[in-house]
Amino acid sequence: MRGSKALALAALLAAAALPAAALTVKLGSLAPGGSPWELAVKRIAAEWGRLSGGSVSVKIYSGGIAGDEPDMIRKMRIGQLNAAAITVSGLQGVFNGVKVLSYPLFLRDDGELSYVLSKMKPFFEQEIEKRGFKVVMWSPGGWTYFYSRRPIQFPDDLRKQKLWVWAGDPDEIKAWQTSGFQVVPLASTDIMTSLQGGMIDALVSSPLLAASNQWFGVIPNMYGLKLAPLWGATIVSMKSWAEVPSALQPKLLEAAQSITDAMAPEIVKGDEEAISIMLKYGLKIAQPQKKAEKEWEDMVEKGFSMMIGRSYDRQSYDMAREYLDEYLAAHPRR
């Protein structure tokens, strides 16, 4: 009897001494190789491995290997992926409230984005978690502009060209079409071949992405009006996150966000360097005239306001509007 008890105790002690079961987090991303986003994810993977003693490893599928962002969300839902580093365009497939911060011409500079996002994060994270995903970090991405085959100044200049929009958002497609634009919905992984084949003539992108993906070589005209911030998050399925020991979770979250926060100046620098390089290789930038900027604002008001409450969650929009008004009361636009 004593022998069996001793054996049982020994077995329990041996089990307690075993390392936690290893978790391999398969993470998808569209980030081009060598970009600040990819490098940040690699740093996070290394840090998570160190903090967990090797029990949490991250396998990265970057550059669209895992498909477009909606594909990544679908694969996470069925367990083929555990995580994804995605832009707000992909994240809206989980909760469309996040998209309000990328409503055209809503936010105009980094200060406005930083303030409103900091206020909205708890709400966004709660809503995303309800839908089965854990936000492990929020990431900056710079600002987006129009790039086109022919120069743009007024909305009518873009209406004469075929504009790429992300497939899978019928409300946004309708908003552009209602405003008189020719839109071509496609997966982002099809952009280059569609540009080369003449299927599309224009798109919205950040300078770093336009340079990294070589899109500017086909569409060498940039319109210098900040359309919206490019930002996103890295999310993990709640099922996979539950496999991480609870004592380790806060350490992983802190490490991920710390690395991402350090990436912000790299994005700014990267956009500046991308523009400098593209200018050397033929990029032309048209700065917006006041009259033209007013026409763009009117176009957004008429075409996109109908999306609030549909493609853009109404509660999220109202909250963001309130926080933006708070910020502008102390920091008026010039």
C-alpha cells in the first residue's frame, strides 16, 4: 500500500516538473518581407519564445502566403491559423466598429489618431473578444493616399480611372459607386497582376506599401491628400490564447505592445524614405488645392455618410466623434 502511494506521489511530482505543453502559433500577415511590420512580428516571436522558455513559438506566414486578410480570419475560425497581423480592413471582418477610425478624411494627423484610438481601445478589445479573438497588440501603419495611373487633383480625375477596393465590403463598394467612381473589388493579393493587366488604374495605399510592393512603378502618380490612417492589430483566436498559461499572458501582451510602440517611428521614417526613393524612380506628387480638398470632403459627406450604421458601426462612430471633438477643442485644426 505504502509502495503504491509512493509511486503515485512520484508520478505527480514528475508530471509537475514537466514543461507546459508547447504551443505553436501559426500567424498570417500581408506584410512584405523586410518591412517594419514583418520585422516587428519576428521580434515578438523571439521575445515570446524567450519569455515562455520555448513553450510558445510563433511560425510566421508573411507576404500573403496565408491568403488575403478575410482568408486569414476564416482560417482562424476553423483552426488552420492561430493568429493574424492584419490591417483595419481585415479586422472589420471581426468587428466593423474598428473601421470608423479609417473613415475617409475623419482623422487628419497622428495626434488625432493616437488620442481617439487610446480612448477606443478598451471598447474595441471587448467587442473583438466577444467574437472569439484576443487583441495582443495595436500597430501603426502610417497614412494612406491615392496612387493612380494618371494624375489626380479633383474627384472627377479619379472617376475616369478604375479604382481598386477590397473585396468583401458591399457597403463600401456601393459608397464609391454612388459617388460616381468605377470600382473593381479584388483581393489585395491580386493587385499587382491587375495593375499590370490594366484591370485597375488606382488604389489607396501608404507610401511604404506602394514602394515595397512596387505598385508605384505602374501607377506613378500620388495625390498628397491624407485619406485615412493605416493601422491594425495582431489578434489570436481565444481558443489558442487559452492554451497560454494565465500567468504568462500579461508578459506576452506587454512584450508585444512594447515592440509595436517602438515600431511607430520606424513607420514614419519608412514612409519618408519610401517617398524619397519613389521620387528618384519617377513618382510624381500632386499637392491638394483648397478647392479640390473641399470637393473631396463633399464627396465623402454625400457618398459615405450612408455607411454609418451599416459598414461603420453607429455606436463606434458616435464614440469616436465625441473623442475627436474633445481632442479638437484643445488642438484646433489649422
